[in-house]
Amino acid sequence: MELIHAQPIVNSIIYSFLGIVILLIGYFIIEKITPENTWKEVVQKNNIAVAIVLAAFIIGISMIISAAIHG
């Protein structure tokens, strides 16, 4: 019975955290660029249009980060 090699698991965890950090940095950059507070617009004012745009941004940036990490 072979032992499970830890290196691929560690790499997956590191790249996952790296992707999450990059995604959060991108979100905060967009938050600073836009004139309105996007989170406040979505949560308090129930602005569906801003929520859809924010979701599209997060999905798009996630795909770019994933492609960059996996090569």
C-alpha cells in the first residue's frame, strides 16, 4: 500500500489560498475605483444590477487567476 504523497495536496492548498488572495485584492481595487460602495448597494439597497455585475466580475477574475496558476 503506497503512502499518499503530500506535495500535490500542499501545492493545491497553497495555490487555492494564493488565488483567493489575488481575487480579494482585485475586489478591493474595484471597490476603491467605483464611486459607490458595491457591498452596501447589494446588501442594503438590494440593487440586483450591481449584484449581477459584481458576480460576473468575480467569475471572470477567478477564471483568469485559475488559468494563470494552472498554466
